[in-house]
Amino acid sequence: MLGYSDSDVDQAVIRQMEEGVIFSLPHQLEIEVSEMLVDMVPCAEMVRFGKNGSDTTTGAVRLARAYTGRDHVAMCGYHGWHDWSNGVSGRNLGVPQAVKDLTHVFEYNNIDSLHRLFKDRPGQYACVIMEPMNREWPQDYFLQKVKDLAHANGALFIMDETITGFRLSVGGAQQRFDVMPDLATFGKAIANGYPLSALVGSEEIMQTLNNVHFSFTNAGECLSLAAAKATLTKIRDENVPAYLEQLGIPIPGDGHPAWRHLNIHNKTLFMQEMHKRGILCLGTVNLNYSHTKEDVDKLIQALNEWEGAELECEPMQTGFKIR
Ligand SMILES: Cc1ncc(COP(=O)(O)O)c(C=O)c1O
């Protein structure tokens, strides 16, 4: 989120490298970064670290199963490569049927689709896990409705903030939309590219982790924790999400201004044409703190210049189409 080679982050990593990478006992940095997360993220009272987003979404689901004594999971969005979530994707070769049968998908901004899941299996859901936002904005208090419905059915509400974390606001989407989950997961932006993820949540639920196996050789690896400390400090003190949001407003497409989805039909051609104009763009525009208004102007000019392109722009509402 800060951009490549951020010197504050990289200097923090270099200093830590001189002291050591991984230790037998938890390093003080684990406490320091945990305390930062507890201060920044509304639902965070306790924290555990992993390396990938999949580590922490899987940890959250296992924790929810342990806490509720139930097996079934309702999910919406992408949550990683592990069996419990990958089983319901279109690319699920190798996932046992018994595992696939425990995960059920509902649709974003469609509360009836979640109602139906609960109706079909009353008292069997451990949790509802979802991305708080992807290319669509939540409509009609959708996130609050999901939370209420989960709780009414005795299930935990988990926000997968692997992408939205620290991007939609300093405290993530949960702060931006003022809906507090029981558990939340963070990754990607947390350490500016160094491998780290975090599972956070209410103390009461997180205490159950004492009896749940959630442990990795490299979870307490200190270079990424040093990177996270420097990254989170900058995101918080310089309100990076506010900068990115304001910077991204003129970019056409779906979703949040700092993470625009362009509706591209021919992605390869699009990438080729953007590349010719000096821009690497894969179909989403993920702004970072090193981007400036000039970069955004250059992108918009490239989109407009593209010979044969037809752009229909309605910022914040619909995407534009390129034929
Ligand atoms: C919302 C969300 N959750 C979880 C994951 C999985 O993270 P990872 O690839 O680091 O395991 C991703 C990865 O793209 C993601 O976008």
C-alpha cells in the first residue's frame, strides 16, 4: 500500500536483520504490532500472526468451529486456497467431498441468499465469513444485516479484510462501514509486501485459540513484523487511506476509489495497450501511497487515448466498458 521500496519500511527490516530473523521465543515486536492492531482495528482485542491470508481465514474458521461446536460455514468472496474454501470454487480438484459439503456460498448484497442457507441447516453454522467489500459497495445496511442474521442463528461473523484492511480506512472496512465483526483477518497491506497476516477478534473468542492448533514455524518471523510496525505507523500517522481515496476518485470503474475494477472484456489487449503507454494495469487499479495525481492523470489519459476504446464513465456507480 505504500509502494515499492518504501525506505521507512525497508530500513526497519534491515535493522531487524542485523539482530536476527526468527527466535525460539516470541519477539517483543509481536507484542508491539499486536498492540498497534488493537489500537487501530475496532474488533481487535487479541491478535495472532500468520504468513498468508489463507492461514488466518483458515484459523478463523477453525476457531469458529471450536467456539461454536458446529461444522458448517457460510462464505461470500475469495478466502484463500485451503480445502474448506477452495472446495466450493470452480477449481477444486483434490478437495475431498466431505470437506466440500461443509461450505456454502451466499451472494453479496443478497440477504435472502444467506437466509436460505440458515433455513436449510438450522443450528449447524459455525460462522459467516465474507469480504466486507469487493467490487460492489454494501447496499441497504447489508453488512449489519449479515451480522445480525449470523448472531440470530448462533454463528460468528468474520470479516475477511485481507484486501480491505488498512485500505478502506485506518481500521479497515469494519471502521469505514461501522460494523464490528467477531473476528477479522488481515494480510497483504499489513507489512507492505513482506509476508505477514493477522487474525484478530474479541478476547472471549480468541481465548479459545489456547485449545486450537494455530501455529507455524515462521509465524513470529521478525523481518515482516518490523515491516508491519513501520507500515502501520505510516498508514496510521499519515492517514494513507484518506490520501488514496481522494486520489482515486477520478478513476472510472466499479468499487472503491483506491481499488478500482475496470470492466475490461479483452484483458490481454487492454494490458498490451496500457503497457505501450508505460502503465502496468491488470484490470484493477490498486493505488498506493507513492502514486501521485500525475500518475492518475497519466492513467486516465491512457484510457482515453486508447484507439478504438469507447469509455462510458460513471465514477462510483457503474463500470465503464471497453469494446
Ligand atoms: C479476500 C482474500 N482473502 C484471503 C486471501 C488469501 O490470501 P493468501 O493468498 O495470502 O493466502 C486473498 C488473496 O487474494 C483474498 O483476496
